[in-house]
Amino acid sequence: MIYLKEISLQTRRDILRMIHNAKSGHPGGSLGSTEYFIALFYKIMSFQTKKIEGKEEDMFFLSNGHISAVLYSVLARKGYFSIDELTKFRTINSRLQGHPSVYEKLPGIHVASGSLGQGMSVALGAAQAKTIYNDSYLSYSYHGDGEINEGQNWEAILYAGAKKVDNYIATIDYNHQQIDGNTDKVMHLGNIKMKFESFGWQVLEETKGNCINSVIKILQKAKKKAKKGKPICIILHTEMGHGVDFMNGSYQWHGKSPNDEELKKALHQLPETIGDYDK
Amino acid sequence: MINDSYKKELKETRAGFGEALLELGRNNERIVALCADLTGSLCMKRFSEEFTERFFQVGIAESNMIGMAAGLAIGGCIPFTGTFANFSSSRVYDQIRQSIAYSEKNVKICASHAGISLGEDGATHQILEDIGMIKMLPGMTVINTCDFSQTYKATLAISKSEVPTYLRFGRPSVPNFTKNHDFKIGKGIVLTEGNDVSIIATGHLVWESLKAYKTLVEEGITCDIINIHTIKPLDEELILQSIEKTGCVVTAEEHNYLGGLGESIARILVNHLPKPQEFVAVNDTFGESGKQIELIKKYKIDKTSIVKKVKRVIKRKKVEL
């Protein structure tokens, strides 16, 4: 597991360097979700072909597309494309759009996301296709907590529970922050666990969403509970901006790029491990 | 030329969709269908009963339906979604834009009860803006069929096209006059030939144009009547050929004149062949409750309006000569 911790450190460096280079992007959620992405792509999901159809392999759907930086870093480091391409993040003529897109044919992306609330429906559809084709692999999706303000999620949550879509694992990034502030203030989410349960879901909760071992364990547990008649939701408590002391827990870093000095300060806290991508 | 015998065979446009979908289901295992609590209205009941594992009842939740269709398409299925045109377009515009058009998903959005001819339900259920909305999305094919047979053939054709498609059709029973016409996406159909004016029509206005033809012939006016069922991509070659010959055009559609077929044709004329054009379309307003026949008269999208616009455009052509 020490190795995965090193990758997490490197991923956080990638995220900050990419956003700093583009002078735009969303560091807060990306840093807070790093352990989930590392766990999912290194330990949980099975994928070989890396094709858009995702047949005979697990599939992942990022619904809150603004945390694209973490996804791109992990995809690159898992060999979907060259890590040098990370320098193109949010620049013109690039496959690494501000929000993920399939238009430029970036491997690893199945659908565009960014306009919030659409990913769960798409991931559900992909799960249903797997059922039709007797494909035993799973569909995974990731969502911001603020994102579940969007009504389409609740259509999807109702559908998945009512129709018992059980080859699907959704994770909510519960960092309690959205653009305008604390989720309790902007739009109180109430008891998310009970809400999902009342819609017929199996809900798992992990309070240590930035501990790689805990995230791996909860995902493994979720995987074991799959195909037992219920869709699965993981409520993953994370810290926005985790890993950088001046970003920790603050919604101020939802969508702000660090300046030169801030980058230097942040990278100092995150030593290079498996190697930076070249500028 | 179309003869009067077709008038006797009135058939529901939407039923053509239901029949073709069933046939597709039987012949192609990739075909799946989703419906938002309107299986009867969309004629999808038989498909839902015969292919229980390939039919998805999503309830009254159109956004989720569009998203799920995108996901099913990713997995290799060819999803057909079914609900009223209003709920297939304006209600789910962002879902179509991001999850289908921008994401290039092979989803067939099948939109019934389009235009004002849904009648009594009124403006909340009628839609006169959908062609404009959907044609503006890059990569979308937009088709508006005119009768049972054309809807049937279009449904079969779009299953093979592998591109995101919006198939728009109406509810009322209309003469089934395209039985013997080939259907090819993007290819217009010449129904009558003449020299004085081109009438280019789509959807239910095709039959109204044919009705106008009789009156016009009696007054010594001959016309090309062209059925453009595919609004995007548009059969520019056929349209330009006809207008080059006749020197003027009337476009006819059950849609707002803003954003519809008429505007697409105006754009080609401005670029290639500036000639007088008149629009038979709804004049930038919402619909209302009423019988179909009353509504198309009030909103000036009937045979009488076509005849009037034809005369006006011919007059303009002479002045501008």
C-alpha cells in the first residue's frame, strides 16, 4: 500500500501543476477525491481493452466533471495516454478539455460530463447494457455532494432502486462543500444515507475518504454486495483540498488555480515520488 | 403524382413508429426501447410485451431516460426513446446536448405528438420549437415524417445510421400516401413537378401542400412539391435544383417559422441562390386547445395559407424580375 500512497502524492502534484499551468481548474474536489481514484483504478476495477464500449470490463463514469484533473492524471498514469499530455490540460487543441469529453477521443472517457447531475443516468444505462449482454462486470460512478441538488439524480436514484439495478456502485464525494459554501447552508442535504436507503439502495459509509486503505476496503465491500438485488451507494467523507494545508476543507479552492508562490508552497508539502510529467 | 384514393386510407403517423420498432426488435437484438410512461401513446406496448428485457419503463422521468439511453448506447445497444415531442426536446435539451450530441451517442429520440395538431391538450403539450432546438446541436440528424408509411420507413432507416437522431412525428390520422416512396435519410422526395413555384414541405404540411396543388392547378399554376423529411442534413442539391427552375419557393411546416425548415432553406438561398421565399409556419407564438382542423386554420398552416403564399411569392418573383 505504500506504493499507492506514493502514487497519491504524485497525482496531487499532477493536479496542482496542471491547474497552475492552465491558470484555471478545480483543485479542491480533485485533491479530495485522489484516494478514491487511485483505489478504483489500481485496486478495484478490471479493465483491459480500455475501449469506449467497456465490454467485458468494469466501467467508470465521472459525473462531477469539473474534477477532471484527478481523472486525467490517473488515466495517464494507468497508461490510457501519455503523461506528457497532462501539460495540455485546458489548453487549445487539446484532448484534455476543462470538463471531460469524448469529442476529442480521449481514451478512458465514455461520456461528456460537467453540466451536473447527468452521470448517474448514463452509468445506470451502461449497467443495464451489461445485464442485457450477460456481461458480469460493474458500472461505477462518482458524484459531488452539491451535485445531488440536481433533480435528475433523484430520477435515477428512484429508477435504480425500483428496478433493482444491482451491478452498479455510485459514490458520493461528501466533502460538505459547494461553490457558494457549506452544503448545509447552500442546500441542506439532510440524511443522505436514509434518503438513498428509502429509495431501495444498499448504502455504505466511509468516514476516512482520504485514507487509501479505508477507501480500498469500502470499495471491496461494495463490490461484494453487488448483484444482491440492490444498487449500491458509498457515502465517502472526504476533505476538499486534502494534502495541501492552506486548501484543506475550504470551498474557496473549489475552482481556483494556485499562483506561482502557492504552487511552490503546495508542492513542498507533496514530495515528488514516481516522477513529475515533463513540462 | 398522388391521387385521391389515398384519402380513404387514414392512418396514425405514430403507429408507423410502433410497427417498425416491433419489427426492429424482432430482427436486431441491439435494439432497446425506453419510454416515460407513454407506451400507449407512442404505440410501444407490443415491443414492451414482446421484449421485456430490452424495454425500459422509466416512469415520468425524461431526463433520466435520455441519460440512460446514452449509457445503453455506450454499451452497444441502439436505444429508441419514446415520449411526446415537447418532453423529447425542450424538457431534456441539456441532457441531449451533453450526454448524446456532444458525446456522439447513437440514440434515437422518437418524438410523437409534435406540432399543434395534438389539439385539445393545448400549448403545454404542443411544441413548435423543437426542430430549431435540435437542429442547432452539432451532429444531430433531424427527421420530421408526414404519414404512417414514412414514419415506419424512417424508424427502420435510423436504426442503421449509427448517429444521434431526432425523429419527429405527429399524432393525428392522416392519409397514408407515401406507401410507394423510397425513404433515404437526407434525400428529399419530389411529389409533383411544375414550373411556377417550389413548395417545400415537411411533416403534416406535405398533405396540405398536395391539397393546395389541386386548387393551384385549377388556377393554372404548376408547382414542384418536394417533401423534405430530413431537415438535417438537408438535401441542398434537390432544393436548389428545384428553385433554380421555378424561381421562388414556399416552405411549409408545423413549426415556428423561427428555427424551422424554412429558415434552413432561407440560409441556403442566401448563400447560393437568392430568390423570393414565403413561409407557411406558425408566427412566433404558442399554440392553444382546439381541434386539429381549427388550429391549422387559425395558425395559418393549412392548404388555404399555402395557396395564398404561393400566389404572393409568384407575384414577388415577377416584380423582382
